[in-house]
Amino acid sequence: MEVTFKDVSLSYDGSREILHRLNFTIPEGTLVSILGPSGCGKSTTLMMISGLLAPTSGHIFFGDEDVTKQDALQRKVGMVFQNYALYPHLKVLDNIMFPLKMAKVPKAERREKAIKLAKLVHVDDQLDKKPGSLSGGQQQRVAIARALAKEPSLLLLDEPLSNLDARLRIEMRQEIRRIQQETGVTTIFVTHDQDEALHISDHIMVLNSGKIQQFSSAETLYDNPSNLFIAQFIGEPVINTIDIEDFDDELTDHVDAEILKRAKKVGIRPEALQDHDTGADTLATITTKVKTFEKFGREKNALLDFHGKRLLTTEIEAELAEGQELPLYLQKSGFYLFDQEGTRIFGGDQDVE
Ligand SMILES: Nc1ncnc2c1ncn2[C@@H]1O[C@H](COP(=O)(O)OP(=O)(O)OP(=O)(O)O)[C@@H](O)[C@H]1O
Ligand SMILES: [Mg+2]
């Protein structure tokens, strides 16, 4: 089911607005992540999609239908939360069948459906166990199967993996992707973990302070951040950020004077600082001084001093000595300028949102 928000705003108390005029469309059959720091309004957005919470203003559409006034039951969504919220006294099979029982689906049919779903999420060997004797990952699989039982128009997942350990999180995010692709159900996945969002989604909606910062593919977020927040939020190690005043005249011949005048902040990805000239992509050269140089396995990290500011690079070929001077080739891909408001005005593809 395609979901559209038109000028949706929300205030819990009538005075403080939490979400400000959200406009977006989630395409049918896709997996979209809502990503952002704690308190930015991810769960609130999901609750409005589900129908558990009504917007203060604006309209919500499922396909062409305005569902703003419909409740959660009418919208037929399946939800999974961080705490699995399974019924502890019911066996796995009965947990999955529960929504079907409530919907008065005949016994044989609900059993058949539940077994099929248990197979889909790979818990068909656990059907007679109670939730308490399952691992976290297994419990979350059961919760997903239960959410899918009523063939929902949408599957909504609010940080479903945050109670799991690191390894299981990775396994389960791949599983969620597989299940979504096998069922084709439009899925909206809330997380504050960029790695999770980058790996699982077709598109990512990044929220901050109740506003959509950017809604695009993972690759576009990284290559074409629409603003400084996105540039700093996406990417590991974090992008280097310094003021335009920290440059002398290194950029003068390479960036349009009008743009340089408007620029406030400079963002340089650690891989855009190279100690060797690759030719085509070099934008400018700068001179730095090595502060620290560390090697771990295949990784080489150098912390450099550039006019008194720190820059991190991960792209060193030579062995470096602390204190040595180091000329660097600034690569065009991974170099951005942002204006006073934080909007990207140089670097990346200019016409990408
Ligand atoms: N029931 C509520 N009543 C009043 N304010 C609320 C309520 N629920 C959330 N808020 C506020 O709305 C804002 C957004 O909350 P929300 O739960 O949507 O954030 P979130 O992005 O899901 O955060 P987290 O990553 O911590 O789960 C926060 O400032 C929060 O304090
Ligand atoms: Mg939340």
C-alpha cells in the first residue's frame, strides 16, 4: 500500500509542535526506514501511519484513499515494537494465530495460515514452546509472524531489533529484508541506527527536529547530502567539518567565487583526503601536518593538522611520521560546501534532493 502524508503536523499538547508539515510518499511494496536521533519524532510518525494517533493538521492517504479519520483497525496495519509484546501464556502457534482468532477465522484455516507464517519467519520448529523459552531473535520472529497474520496493508516496525545483541541484530535485519521481499508487504522500519537503515532499506527518511531532512536512497544520502546535518549523520568515520575561514586561498582557483562567498562550512569525507594523486577527481591540494598515524589491520588512520584544525583521513598509502608535513589531494567526490543555513551549495550532484 502506498502511503502519503500531505502537510501533516502534530502537537501532543496543542502548544509545542513535534512534527512540522511532513510531506512524503512511501511507494507500494518498498521497505522504507525512518531514521533520526532520539526524540526527533520517528515513533510519532509511525503512530500516525498506524492510526493510533491522529494528526493535528494535514491528511494521510493510503493509495488514493484519505484515511486521516480511520482508526488503526480500519487501516489494517501490522505492528511490531521493540518489546516483542507476545502473550507469555500462549504457545508460539497460538500467539501467531491470535489475531486470526479475534477476526473469527475458522480454526483449521487459522492454523494453516499460522504454520505457513511460522515457516516464513523460520520458527516452525518452535510452535509448542512458550515465548519465555525462546531467544530474543526468535521472539521477534514470532512477533513479525503475528503482525503478518491478518495480511496487513502495511507492516510497521518500531526499533524491533534494539533489544538484541549486535550479531543477532545483523542476522535479524537481513531476515526482515528477506521476509519483506518474499511477502512484498510495504514496510516502514523505525531505527536510530544508520547502519541498520543503510543495509535494510529501499529508501531512507531522515528526520531531525520534527522535519524531514532528506528522503532518498542510502547511496544518495551519502553522496549527495542535502545539508550539513545529513552529511554529519550519515557516514562512518564521521565527515570532517571545518569553517570556510580555515582555508587560506587553497580553494580560490577551484570553486566559483560566488559560491565561496556564500559558504560557511566545509565537509570533507575522510576518504576524500589522499596522499597520492589519482588524477581525475582531484579538486585542490592542501598542506597538512601529521599529528597521529595509526595502523590496525588494513586500516590506516591519520589525524592531521590543517591551519590549526583537525582532519581525519583513511586513505594514506605511505608510512607517516608524526610531525611531518604532508601534502594532500582533495578529492571532489566527498567534498562539500554548506551555506549559513546548512544547505549544500557545492559538491555532489546539484540537482539531487
Ligand atoms: N505521548 C506523548 N505526549 C507528549 N509528548 C510526547 C509523547 N510521545 C512523545 N512525545 C514527545 O514527542 C517528541 C518525539 O517523540 P518520539 O517518541 O516520536 O521520538 P522518537 O524519534 O521515536 O525517539 P526515540 O528514538 O527515543 O524512540 C519527543 O520530544 C517526545 O518527548
Ligand atoms: Mg521511538
